[in-house]
Amino acid sequence: MDTEKYQQSRVVHQPEFIDGHSVEIPILKILQQDGSTYENAELPEIDEELATKIYKTLAFHRVLDERMVAAQRQGRVSFYMTALGEEAASVGSAAGLDDNDMIMAQYREQGALMFRGFPLEQFMNQMFSNELDLGKGRQMPIHYGSNALNYMTISSPLGTQIPQAAGYAYGQKLKGNEQCTICYFGEGAASEGDFHAGLNMAAVHRAPVIFFCRNNGYAISTPSSQQFVGNGIASRGVGYGIKTIRIDGNDLLAVLKATQDARKYAIAENKPVIIEAMSYRLGAHSTSDDPSGYRTREEEAIYAEHDPILRMKNWVIKQKWWDEDQDNALFEGLRTDVLAAVKVAEVIAKPSLESMFDDVYDVPTQNLQQQLAELKEHIKKYPDAYPVTSGRL
């Protein structure tokens, strides 16, 4: 038993209880809202090419979110989740990774997939569950996945990706390929048992995984103050013996810098890192949620002043890498492109009926073939209830 670290503790002879908030956790801030940087701030590794790619991704993210909420309200898609006000967290962290690093997302990290180059058409195919969808229409909207871009398919149950990330990163270490895994989750998911199991596993087995927590203030309608009384999520990293940093999640440069440094450490030391990005969910939890029932417009207005996209825009303009004319043309073009992509994707046929039974066995078993035959007979009997657009009945 390794008791050396405990034997080095200061000895007392009267009870001294430790306050749960006694550990001071600083917050990294580099970029101010007007586009200037703080005095003596250490900038990330970034040049004009990377900065403009990041900003264009942020703009794409904002436009896609706005348009798809409108599409859901029109009944064109069934469900959507925006990342309004949190875009810098996913885009900035993805920009700090290698393309071969694995991304395990929760469900508000479409920005990371955008940065990797997932095309607009494939976003639409997934949300409309048509026959060109990489997931063959089997997932609800925004549950993306891309093997080519090392983006693990999203699953709905909260927190499942956390222990999976620890295991996957451990495998990366064993292969010695100098890659890591980034695992995204919200502070609400940190209340799940999978969070604790995953962190402890990664710490004990020294897995090169970056646990990236978006602390956006709310787990659906439950504010952080009703979720936990500890010092955020970063304090838990300290408890598990994991290298930890807290950052301004709306500060793109802080997100990028923290991720770049975390990646270097995770790979060099074969150890996990926790990044807690402090942000605010300006939008609803999803299109099924109405935030006016649990928070005020005044509260939202305060945090709207910290828009991460505007902050990054101000910075790239100050660097003379961007201007207002480019900005107007970018947003106008994106809105046109997204609307056009919606119109194309929504009329593409749904996956064939037979595809529901694919990918279970290499050769469908007899009982699966029987189930398919029974399903076809059922649909023939009630054709008006099942508007099948493709497949053979």
C-alpha cells in the first residue's frame, strides 16, 4: 500500500476540518469583449489562417442553430438543440486538437464537428434522417457521428461517453500513437455516476483524455446552485488527483490555449486533464424547453453581453485579418446556403425499410428475416399510418 503521500501530511493534534471551498481555483481569461487582450496574457498558438477558420466556423454554428430552430418551429424537423452563447467552447477546443484525436461529444458540440469539416449537407441529412444520413436515420436529430472525422456517434443517455472516453484513451496510450481523446459534457452530467467512474479510471490508469466540462449554469431547468454546493466541477478534478484548469468558456483564445496545453500534457505524461469552461446557455435546453419558466429575461440579457462570437470577431478585426464587409458577406452567404440545404435534404427519401435490419449480423438471422416480413405485412395492412417512401413491400 502506497502511504507515503499521506505520511507527508501536516500532523495536528486537534480536529481541523477542511472547508470544501478552501482550494482556490483561478480562471483563465485572455480575450476581452472589445477584442483586446488582457495585459501580460499568454496567447495560444494561432495565426491568420487558423483564426479565420475558427471565426468562420463560429458563424456557421450560429446560423445553423438559428435556422434549424426555425425549421423545427415550422414542423420540418422534429427536434433541435442549439449552443447559443457556448460556441467558443466546442470550436476553440477542437481547434486545439490534432485531427486524429478522438472526439466524444455530449449533444451540444456540433461546433467541433463543423471545425473538422463535416459538410452542411451531412448535417442536414442527419437531422432529416434521410437515406443519405450516415447513421441511416436511426438517431434523433443532432446525434451526429463521423468515422472519417474521428467523432464518435452521440448517444442520448447522459454521461455514457465519460467512461468510454477513459477506456478509448487508454487504448490510444497502449498503441503509442501519441493521440488523445477529448470528452465533452455539461455540469449536469457531472452528477451522473459515469462521471466519477470515468474520472477515477482515467486517473488510476493514466489515460491521455481531456475531460471538457461546459459549465453553462443549467441542467435543463435546474440551476447549478441546486445541483451541487462545491466549487464547480474543477474542484472534483483536484479530488481525483487530475491536472485541472478553469477557463472563461466564452473566451476563444483561453479555450484554445488551455486545450493546446492540455493536449501536450496528456500525451507527454499519459495522464488525464480536466478543463472546466464557465459559460452560459443563452438558448433553451432544446426546442422542447421554455426557459422563461425558470429564469428571467434580465438574467439572459446580462450574459448576452458576453457573446463569444462577437468577442472573437472584434479580435480578428483588430488583427486586420477581417472586416465588416467580409462579415456581412459571410453571414448572408451562410443563411442562403443553409436554407437551400434544408430544401434539398427534406425531400430526399427516407432509408429503405430493409436498412432497419442491417448491421446487426453479417447475414440476417432467420428471426430477423421473419420480423422484416411481418413488418411489411403490417404496413400493407395499414398503409396510411406508415408513409414509406422507399423500400420494397
